[in-house]
Amino acid sequence: MNEKEQDKDQRLANIEVTLKNIYKVLKPTRWEMFVQGLWRAVGYLVGLMLAIVLIGWFLNMIGVIPFMSEFSENMKNVLNIARTK
């Protein structure tokens, strides 16, 4: 091998070592992965609840779920009573 190829191999080896060091620094710890998983779960739950509420509201508006209107009227009355106190 000539000097140019040896220099290229040395640079590639240095790049590999540098990339391994960067990976060690950026690799999330188990605690960070745990917290990320918790936030994902919270996001899924909030999204699911929002979807259920919107679907229920829509079905209530078109009259498929009539008992929801009674419940919403009772909640409005409770909120109005709470506001006046």
C-alpha cells in the first residue's frame, strides 16, 4: 500500500472512533427511554380520550345517542350553580 491509501485508512479509522464516541454521548439512558415511553403513553391516552369525546359529541348532535343530551343538560346546570356561588 502506498502512503495515500494508508492516510485514507487512518482517516477512516479516526472517523469510526469519532462516530463511536458521538454515539456513546447521544445514546439515551434507560431512564430517558423510560420517561420518553411515559410521555408517549400519555399522548396516546389524551388522543384517545379526545377522539372518544369528539365522536360522542358528533353522535349526540345527530341524535344517535339521546341520553347524552340529558347528561349534558345536567352538567350545564351543575356548572351554572357552581358559577353563581
